[in-house]
Amino acid sequence: MLGPLEADVLASLADLEEAPARAVRDALEARGVKVAYTTVGTILGRLWSKGLVRRRREPCRGGERYVYRVRDFERQYLRSLLSGVVSLFGPAGVVHLNEELAKLDPSEEHELRRRLNV
């Protein structure tokens, strides 16, 4: 699961496509989210550890920096979420999930299955 600030950082990075921490911080500020540059760097590092972003090094004034890019994590995230439901709630969770899925419009169900690759 992502915290609100992690979600904001990830959304800003997705809008930028590829960017260093300073550019992500500037994009957040433009959206009305005030946060320190060091905090953005920490959050990007955590997102990288979670496998949600990729990073590469690039030379810059004074040394090197990481440039981040959002990974295509949707399928992995959804599968992780589903297995979390199963492990946390057991059979009752699966039954409830199936009941909620049955309420979906057929086109929504098709889109979900497409995203999960099932």
C-alpha cells in the first residue's frame, strides 16, 4: 500500500515521465504539495525499493544523481493486492471479493481481467 505522499510523488513522476528528485519536488509544489527536497529523495528511494520506480545514474554538477521513471507495476500491484486479501481474510475474503466482482459492469470486469492478464 502507498501512503498519500508516496502516491503524490508517484503521480508527479508519472506526469514527468522521467525526472530527478528536484524536478519531482518542483512538480509537487506546482500541485500545491509543499515538501522538502530531501523528503522527495527519501520517498523516491522507498518507491524504488518497493519496485514501483526505476532509476539510473546521470552526471550532474558536483557529481551524480538518480533520475527516476515509473515502472509498469499495475499488474504486479493488483496481484499483490489480491494475494493480500487472501492471506489476510482467508476464504471469507475471497467470497466477499467475488461478490463485489459480480457487481461490476461486464466491461469493467473485462478491463480488470485484461489488466490482471487472466
